[in-house]
Amino acid sequence: MKDGKPIYIRDVAKVSYDFKDRTTYARVNAVDAVTMNISKRVGANIIEIADKVKEIVEDAKQKYPENLVFNLTVDFSKDIKQSNRNLENNIFSGLVLVLIVLLFFLGIRNALFVAVAIPLSMLISFTLLSALGYTLNFIVLFSLILALGMLVDNAIVVIENIYKFLEEGYDLIQAAKAATAEVAWPISTSTLTTVLAFLPMVFWPGVVGDFMFYLPITVIITLSSSLFVALVINPVFASKFMKVEDPSEKPTTLIQKIIAPINKLTHFFVDIMLPIVMRYYENFLNKVIGVERSKNQKVHLRNWLGLAATILLIMMTNAAVETPEIPNVLVLIVSSLLGAGIIFLFLNPRLKVISGTVLLLIIISLVYREFDHGVEFFPSIDPPRVYINVESPTGTNIDMSNRIAKQVEQLLQGFAEVDVKDYVANVGSSSNPFDGGSSTPNKSTITVQYVDYDFRQQSSKVTTDQIREAIMKIPGAEFDIQQEEAGPPVGRPVNIEISGDDFTLLGKLSDRVRKEIEDIPGVVDIQDDYDAGRPEVRVLINREKAALFDMSTSVIANSVRTAINGFEASNYRVNEEEYDITVRLKKDQRNSIESLNSLRIIYNDKKGNTLNVPLSSVAEITRDTGPGAIRRVGMKRVVTVSSNVKEGFNQNEVLNNVKAKLAGFELPPDYRIEYTGQNEEQEKAQEFLGRAFMIALLSIFLVLVIQFNSLSQPLIIMAAVIISLIGVLIGLTVFSMAFGIIMTGIGVISLAGVIVNNNIVLIDYINILRRRGMSVREAVIRAGIRRFRPVTLTAITTILGLIPLTFGFGFDMYTLSFQSGGTDAEFWRQMGVAVIFGLMFGTILTLIIVPVIYSIIYDLPDVVKVSKESVGNWLSSLVTKKGR
């Protein structure tokens, strides 16, 4: 009331029905929208949640107007379903290829005996995995593909051996018992060695270990199940239904007539082609082993010279490789020419083979080094989506951030005709977990969803680089494009932590580091997390003056807060809806420091009198910066400079260039630079896999010593494992692949287990034949011929089981069509290539090198004895000549 008249709100203020000030903006394909992110709880099934969300959305479409559009822009359940579907198709395709090979080489009856091992082993494995509480994720499915070819290995050896005994005249029961007993110990040992190869990976620590944990567990369970099936179930089936096939027998029943063409193919491969191949193999083995050596035969001088030349060439090549001034091409050419000459220097064919194999390993290593595809942590795949993080300087308001985001969206419209399906802009939100969900008006996130892999015009990695080049021209913000990671979250490829005490000095150092590395080829999206603080208007209260006016600091603070942010006076209810009633100054008054200076504070003193005092009388208004984010590691303040690596550049090579550029970077005392992120996780993984490989080899060696009661024979098998690396390097070179720390490393460990299996079966049979009275030469040749089919067949089944996943080629059992490519193939290709090529060359070398080394080791004691006698006689003759 004033002068007896009421004062209305409209007399002193403007009342408007409006929205609150916006703190965020959201758009889908440049159209205003409301976005909702749905996350699953730990342990929940994302596919079930996604299906329920889709049901709710479909119901909502029926309730709301037709012009209200619902877009499902990002659906991880779709990616998971597609990945699982691809892996299931790869399992099916690999299974079909394995069965076809078994039909050709074993016949339909024996192939069915072996094929029984696949579903039974899988059934036992699924039961055990379910009992352990493991879900069927894509790592488990891949592990089943990896084990698919290996789980029939034991069954092949057992069934093939039973069939051989049956051909030799044993009855069914006797053949099943005798044949299984003969190979039971070697296949048990071979399975144990493969299990030991994977066992150390169960204890893999860290985030990478959590990601890869399911692989060793699944392979170990599957192989153990296959051993049980091979030793218990396969002999039972064979003892009841196996019989010696007679190709001349005419089919009489309908079933026999149906399978007659398959039997003819089997007859062609087994009775015509296989004997021809084995005859060539036998002739070659006879040549490389040579004639049996007499006990008193002396070693020819040329053989001694060849051995010395081989050792000298290895030392010279190693020294040349370590000398940067010598070109690798020159080392390769000279080593190849000298190696060829050394091979011709030998007279002993076995030494020619051994020396040639060692020199081949050296030459292949030099070839791989010449192409230099580098080393990488996890394989890079075509991302299904990318996230563009936009960060303006601290203090940038939401409207400015929105204008920058709109510029990015405008550029993305040009890519909608290429491979971009949707793009979702969320302005005022951050994907950085360190922001803790707080208001971030200076940050925006734009999610770019690409079309499905099969419909892309070009690689999404190329499109991502094109988007990066386009948006980097927009001023006023920093841009960081994050690709969706196929592996575990390990950080950015270049992550530099600068630590010290003075935060301001750390900011200056980070700026210098950025300038040093920004011109390095391959470095993109450089950022640092140094936050000098956002601009603030500070109201500094003079407590003495406030006390003179009988005014508390809380009264001043509340008055300023009400003037700027407003005060929620009450709520206005309309039916079920409530609306906040907010009181604050007009926009032009609350956005001006001058208006803030003239703000009058109305309050009641202790006597109850209403007073009106200008803010400038009790406080000073200044401009300043507020504290930014400060991060610590080990009680030290840390500023991180990080970057991504451009497509086409090797991440480790770029990081090494960064390290070289910063090697001479001057730091104040007690300040240090550390390389973390992906580099830190890579070093941990590399160290662990190195230890795991050595532990696996030592464990396998111990089992082999117990198996053969010998030190020399396990060394033969270890040599075969090393030699199989020839195939790994050839595969990586042919497909221009980097050596993957994780994928290639696990592939080499897997390869070691399979190579050991084949060698155990071969060497064990050589020992059996020697115990039967055969000479060493006759035993190694006879064993090579007898074990030729099971050794090659187990290798072929393992290779064929991996081909669909490795090269992305297979049959889609859902659409009944052939498929090729896919991100799953890109992710697993390094491991598949390592196993396939390593096993391919390792098997060939096993059938040749192992018999050769075995025969050499047997002759070694006689060679040493004769050589000692020769040296003794030579020394005696010298003494005699001097005495004369």
C-alpha cells in the first residue's frame, strides 16, 4: 500500500509466462529435439533392455501426434547382435569347411565319428561356462572359433589310429582299445601343453586382462572337453560302427547309393591322391635324411666350414641390423646371397636343411623389417560411430557454444550423402567423466552415426579424417574426434603427463609441449586439460562497513544472488501442473556490472527498520578468474597433453616421434614428463605377454621332459615352435599388417600350443618304432609317413576353422547368402593370420625339420666321439713332428 492505494506487481515488475534460461540444446540432424540416454546397470543384459525400450517407444508413437518423430540414433544392442550373428555365421562356415575336409580325407563314416566331437565338446563347454556364470559374449564366441579346428584334433588322431589298426587285421573291440591306448598319453600330453600355453593368460591383470579373460578360459574348457570326448566317446562309437571301406564294393541300399559319390571322392583323395603326395614326401625325406651314418664316420671339412659360416653370418647380420648406417636392403641382399652359398657349401643334406631353415628365418625377419609395418596395441577397425567433442574457452556461454555446434552440423550435412546416417548434437553436455555431470556451457558433444558397414561408400576411417579436416577450420573452439573403441578403454595413443607443484607453470609447459609436437606428421586433435579458470565477477564485502549498517554478509549475498539468478518466491498451480514463480532483475540490469554497482540492498536492521543501502557502499566489485580444474597423480599436480593419430599412421611410430622430439625438452627441477594412456597399457601388456610366453614355454618343456624322459626331444619341439615364426612373419608381410601386441601375441601363444601337439604325436611314434627295433633313419621316415595324414589334417582343420573369421568370408545362415568383410574380421585378423600362416609353414617344417633334427641328435654322440679322436690324433701327430 502507498498513500492508501494498493501497489500491484505490474506496477514494479514485468510478469511473463516463459521458459527457464536454457542450459542445454539438443538437435537430431539439425532439427530441435529432446535426447535421452539410457544406460544399463552392471550385470544387466543390454539386448533385453534395448528391446524393452523399443517396445515402450512403439507404444508412445501410438499415443502422441504423428508429426512427433522418434529417432533411435545410437543402438549398441544392434552392434552386439550383428557381432554375435557374424561370429555364429563364422562358426557355422568354419564347421562346414572342417566337415568337408574330414569327408574327403577320412570318408563319410570316419568323418561322422570325428564330427561327433564338435557338438559334444561344445555342449560340455557351454554347460561348464554356464555353471561358472559366464555369458555368451563375443570374446567367448571367438574363442569357440579358435578352438573349433583344434577340438577335432584329438578325435582325428584317435579315429585315424583305430582305422589303421582295423586295416592291420584287428577286430573292432581290440582295434579301439589298442589304438586308443597307443595315442592316449601323447594326445593327453598335447592337450595339456595347449592348455598350459593359454593358462598364464587367465592371470592377465588390468583392464586388458579383464577384456581378454574369457578367451583362455573358453579355450581351456573346450579343449579339455574335446579330450574327454576323444578318449571316452569316440572309441565307443568306433568299436560299434567302424568298418574298413572297400571302394570296389557296389552300393545296394538307398543310403549307400546316396553317399556313393562322397565315397568316390574319398577314395580319390585317400587312395589315389594321398599315396602320391606321401610317395613324394617319402622320397624327399629319404633325400634330406640321406644314408645312415656309420659310427666311425668322420665329419667332412666342408660341413665344419658350413657350420662356422652359418654362425658367422648370423653374428654379422645381427651386427649389421644394429648399425643404423647400413641400409636394411643391403643387409637383406648380402645375407640372402651368402646364405645360398653356405647351403651349397654343406655336403650333409641334413645340415643343409637345418642351416637353410635358420637362414630362412633370418631372411624373412629382414624382409618384414624392410617393409616395417610397425607395432600396434589393438587393431584399428572401421568405427560404427564417432564422437565430436567441442570445447570452447572456459566461461563461454551456452548461446556461443550453440552457434559453434550449428556450424559443425552444417558441415556434417555435406557428409549425409556419403556415409553419415544421423548426427546428434548435445550442447552444454560433456562426455568427460572428470566433469562429474556438472553444468558445462562451454562444451558440446556431437555423435555421428555411420551407415551399416555393408552400405558404406568408403571406409568410415577415411570419412572421419575428412570430417576432422572440415571442422578444424571453425574458429573459437577445440575439437576432439573420438572413435568408438573395439577393445578395452586404454586412453589416447599420445598421452603426455607433465607433473610438478606450480599449476601456472604447468600450464606454460603444456603450451610449449603442444607447440613442439603439433607439426609432427600424424598428430591430430591436440588437447590439454590445463584450465586457467573461468572469468568471474567478484563481490568483495567490506565487513567493517557492513557492520556499520547493521548488515550481515548473508543478506548481501542473498540480495546479489536474487538479482542475478533469481529467487523462487512460490509455485503457481494449474490443475496438476506446478510452475515456479521466479523473481529477478531485468535482463539488461543483471548482465551489466554498472547495474550491479547501483544495486540497492533492502533489509531490516535489528530495530526492525527497513533500510535501503547501495551495494557499492558495503562491497567492491572486481573482475577476476575463478579456480579451474586441478588434477593430481601421486600428490603431484598434473597437466595432460594428448592427441589422436591420423588414419594411415602407425600409433607407436607417431608416439616414438613425439618422444624423440621431446627428448631434449628442458624442465625445471622436480618437474617430469611421463607417457601414459595407451602407451602405459601397451607396455604393461607387452611385459605380461612376454612373461606369459616364457612361462608357457617352460611349463610345456617340463611336461615334455616328463613325457619323453629326455632333454633333447623337448628341445626339438621347442625349436619347431621358434621355426613356425617364419609363417607368422610371412603372413604379416603378405597382408601388410603391423605386429599387434595383443592379437599377434595371443596368436603366437596359440600357435605354440598347436605346433607342440603335432610334434608330440610325431616324436612319440618315432620312439615307439625305435622300441620295436627299427633304426633311427627307418623310424623317422616310417613315423613321418604314418603320422602324415593326422598331422596335416589337424593343421588343415584348425586353419579352415579360422578362415571365415580371419578373412570375413562365410555363409550367412540367416539370409542363406554368402558374406564378406566386416569389423569383426578387421578386429581378429591379426590373430587369425598369425595362427593360419604359422601353422601352415610350421606343419610343413614339422614333417621335415623334426625328423632331420631327431636323426642329427641321435648321431651327435658319435660325431663328438669321432671328432675328439680326430683332434687327438691331429695333436699327437703335431707333437710327434716336433719331437723329430
